[in-house]
Amino acid sequence: MSRTTPGRRAPGTSNGLGPVATVVAEVTAMSVVTEYLQARGVPFEVLKHPRAFTGVAEARALGIEADEVLKTVVVDTERGHVLAVVPGDRRLDMHLVREAVEDPHAHLATEPEIEGDFLGFELGALPPLGSLLDSETYVDVEVRHEIVVFAAGSQTESIKVRMEDLFREEDVHFAPLAGE
């Protein structure tokens, strides 16, 4: 039996009697993220809120400042997907991103690419955890709050965590990524 978890494709299994059969266990993106953080000893709090499609809307739903929310954007580079993490009230500046990732052809990933490559995670709700998502992570230098909030696979649930704890075991690159 195989199990599909968000962020990973289910491998087919064969019983030798015919076509490949895949059994899918229902696992939420949030549980994958929380289990990942727990396994690394990262203290966090799960915050439920009304559906939010943007970092600003997420902040408003939680009653916090938008720059306390981490927005994760997928960028395609010659090396594959890269996660670009910016404060929720800022916009990604692709000129700065291209400089940071040292790829003049880097561009935003398309929705179909994101849906296909990050199974189980809702669009606009990827966590800033490159090691979980098998992607390099670049974090904007303006991400400065001690406590931050990020979408954890769902547009209705977020994680509140100390930034130091969040990135403690992550291989992140800090660089200017956002414009006004």
C-alpha cells in the first residue's frame, strides 16, 4: 500500500495481477507541516481563520499586521523550483529575485505547475519550508519579526512560530526580494 502526502507524488504499486494500483490515504497538508515541525522540535501554534487568499487577508483575519505574515511564492529557475518568502504586505520584485538566485530567466511558476508539483497544498498556501518541499528557500531581508505566521497548506489554517525556530534547521538564503 502506498500513501500520498502533500508535496509528494504517490508511487504506483503492483500486485502482479494487472494494472498499477495506488491506494491513497487522506492526509492533510496541515498535518504534514505540523508533523514536520514537531519532528524538528519547533514549538508552534495552529491558528484557524476564515478563508484567506492573500497575506493581507490572512493578517486581517487573524488581527495582526500584514508584515507578520510570511508569503511563500514559487519561482522557476534553471535549478528547479525555489521558494521566495516575503512579508505579507510586500510584492515580489522579480529583478531582485533573479539577482538573488543568479538566474536571469527565473520566473513565477504557473498554477498548474504548483498544483502538480506540490500535491495537497492549496494554491497560495505553501509553507516557507524548503526542506519539506524539496526546494531552495530565499527569504527577504525585510522579514524581521520575532514571531511570524504562515499558511501551512490550507487557506483556513496558519502556523504561528518564532522565526528563529522556523528557520533553525532550514538552509535559507537571506536576500532582498521584495519591492513596495
